[in-house]
Amino acid sequence: MGRFFRIDLMQVLTLVLTVLIGLLAYDIFFGRNGYQQHEFVEKQLDKALYRSELLKQRNLAIEEEILDLKQGNIAIEELARSELGLIYPDETFYRVIRSNK
């Protein structure tokens, strides 16, 4: 009957090391700063970088539009003159009508 309760030192050491390895593996995969959290944070970072790139492109487009508006006064004036008939007070307007001959 004493044979069943006899504990070998190697068996205890094997059991302790197996439990320790199991705990470490659990901590690596599921614990704080583990693999799953790393994957989650990496996905969040990818989303944030993508959104940041979209916002950079939008800001660049807005900056280009502002620049066009600042420099485009001549083009706007030309368009207003040809399409809307814009004339300044000190200018004389001449309308040329072509004949159908």
C-alpha cells in the first residue's frame, strides 16, 4: 500500500515544470501584453494609420483648393467677364454681333 503514495522527486519536478510552462504559455497568449492584446493593438494601429492617411489626403486637397482660390482670382474674373458680362465702372463695354452672311 505504500507503493501508491510514494512520490518520486522526478515526477514532482516534471509536474511543477509542466504547470509552470502551462502558466507561462497562458500568460504569453492571453495575459496582459500577450499575443492577443498585441494583435488587437496592431489592428487598431493599422486602422488609425489608414484614417490618418485619408485625413492627410483630404487636408492636402483642401490646401490645394485654398491655393487655387487665392491664385485663381484672375481665372474667376475672366470667367465672370466671359460668362456673366462683368465690367468695371471705368470700362466701356463693346458688344460685337456677327452677321449671318
